[in-house]
Amino acid sequence: MDEQRPLDVFFSQSTKLIARTLRVERVGIWLLEEGQARLRCVCQYRRSTNQHDAGEVLNLADFPAYRDTLEERRAIVADDARTYPGTRQLARVYLEPNGITSMLDAPILRHGKVAGVVCHEHVGPRRIWTDSERSFAASVADIMALAMEQAAGIEAERASEKFRRRAEEKDRMASLGRVTVAVAHDFGHVLSIALAHAQSIREVPGLDDQTGRHAASILDAIRRGRELTRQLAEIGREPAVPEELGLDRIVGAMAALLRSLPRCGQRIEIELGTGDARVPLDRLCLERVLLNLVGNALDATTEGGAVRITTTRVVHGAGEYAVLGVADDGAGIDQAALPHIFEPYVTTKQRCGGSGLGLAIVHATVQRVGGFVTVDSAAGRGTTFAVYLPVASVAGSSTRSGVAPTTHLPSRGA
């Protein structure tokens, strides 16, 4: 099977070919799930309509004879499926509604266990299956098992590569953090000395205007250098014991400040929907993350454009996350820059004087509490940053399930 083609495409093409070869109305691939308690149809082809569907589920507890036959890893050869001992329990709920009279089912075996079944279902007068048809069905099941094995191997390889890349990224950022803390500490001392001397120059009695202006420029440059040093130290800061704050509550409290940020007629739109799910991040860090993202979004948005701030709750992998989204309708980020967007000193705002540390700080801050950041951007359709923060708890509740209500804060321009 071609590595670039997903398993469902293989199933789709195979069932169509098998149905035409055996001249049967229906060919389906059913896989066992939930501890082999039920069968789920992952692909079903109907020859008369030339269409595929999927999703039907059979609970095997309702059909013990069929289940026992599968557990014995035996093929089911039912010339008259409605009277055959292994399939007659299916008559009322499955065979009769679908007009099925004969069945030839071959179990899919993986690692010596039944993983599913390939069902060949005949519609019309009762059909007697030949030895060659039985052999063909068994071969089909073996091919399906091989395809599933290959697909599982490819998926495992991709997962391993993804894990390796994440581990490398984590190690790289940790090393960078240690270096930046050391550099920020030492450079901070140098700047403090320079600041003291520059202030002393300004306090010299009878200082002429030109020297005063030079001293003021030096002081301004030193202050900007100290701010950059502070940002560098923030990237490598050791995590403190986090608070648990309601994401919607903090974003809602910042609404007035956020709406005061636009300077070119842009709109700030806010929609809150986590139900006050709590996240393990202190207020100052959360505010800094949001302000960094909104500031970048405003820089990318032209006059009259909109920056949308949203919060939602999602299940991702084995955990639940509160997602803070910031989207703009600007020009988008160059695709060549996207893979490096969270690296320190990478900036798309050279003309705006960007330092290239804002997104690096966002990335480091979120990563410290077990979260992650995604970015979706394309030319002409803007950029969306999504900050995934693990849900610590929900205010007033110990549960982490349920659907959060949505709160709309009306948008307002600057």
C-alpha cells in the first residue's frame, strides 16, 4: 500500500474491486472495538448504487452465535444466512432490512487474534458459495490484515518522529533558556553601570544642550536595552508555582484595556466560551501572553480590520484544554517564516521595530505549564494563534466534562 494513501482510501478501493470480482451486492469491512464487544463498519460498498458508507455498529452481545464463530477464527459460509446457525440471529435487525440472503465472512487476523471481518453479502436468490470463492475471501482478509499492519507501522513511525522533534525542541528551548538567563544577568550589570554614568553626565552643572541631548539618547538606549534584557530573562525564567485562574474572567477583565490598544481604527472583538475553566498560569503571565498576541495582530491589521479574541474548551489527546485564540484579518505570515516564528529574534515586523522576543516569550510561558501554541496563517486570509492551556479545574465544580456556556462581549472600535 502506498504510504501516502490513508487506510480508508485503500478500504474504499478494495471493497469496490471485491464486489465486482465476486459479483455481490455488498462488501463491508468491520473492525472490533471496545474490547471486542462490538463491530463497527469502517467501509461498506454497495454495487447497485456504486456508493460507500460507514459507521454502523453491531453489539456482539446481541448475536452470541456469530460472536462465538468469530472467536474461533472461523470463516462464516452461510448459503442461507437467515437460517444458518451462526448468522440467523442477525436476520431481524440486519439481514432482512438490507435484503441479504447469503453471507461469506472472513475474519481479519492480526497477531493471532481476530481484529475484524470482511463481509461479502449477497442480495437476491440464495447463493451457494464455491470453494474458489471461499479461498478468495480468505485471501482478501489476509490482504486487509497486511494493509492494517503497514498502516499501523507508518503511523507509529510518524508518531515516533513527531515525539523526537518535540523532545529536541524542548531540549533546545531549555538550553536557550539557560543561556539567556546567564546573558541577561551579566548584561544587566553592564547596563546598570552604563546607566549610572549616563545619569551622572546629565547631572553635571552647566552641561551644554548638545551634550545633554546625547546623554538623553544614551539613557533611552540603555532603558531599551534593559527591557530587552528583561525579556531575555523571561524566556529562561524557572517556573514558579502557578496559580489557577479563570481564563474567561481574566480576559473579560482586560476587555477595556484591549479595546484601548487600536490606533488605526481596528476593531477588537471578544467571545468567551470556557465557562470559567481554570488554567495553571499566574495573572501577569497570562496578561503578557494575551497582550503580546493582540499587539502582533494589531500590527498586522489594516485600518477598519478586526482582531478577534476567543476562548473555548476542547479535548485534545488525553487531556482537556482551554484555548485562547487571537485572530487577525491581515496579510498573513510568509510560509518560509512560519516554522521559525517562535524562535527568539525572528520577527516579521522589522519596519515596526519588533524585537523578535514576543512570540518566544509566549511559547516559553505556555510550554512551562504543559500547554502549547499553534499558528495558522496564509497569504490574504490573516493569522490565527491558538494557545492551548491545560484545564486545572472549573470554578465551582470538580468535574472537567460538559459543554461550557458562551459569553459574547460586544465588539467596539478604538
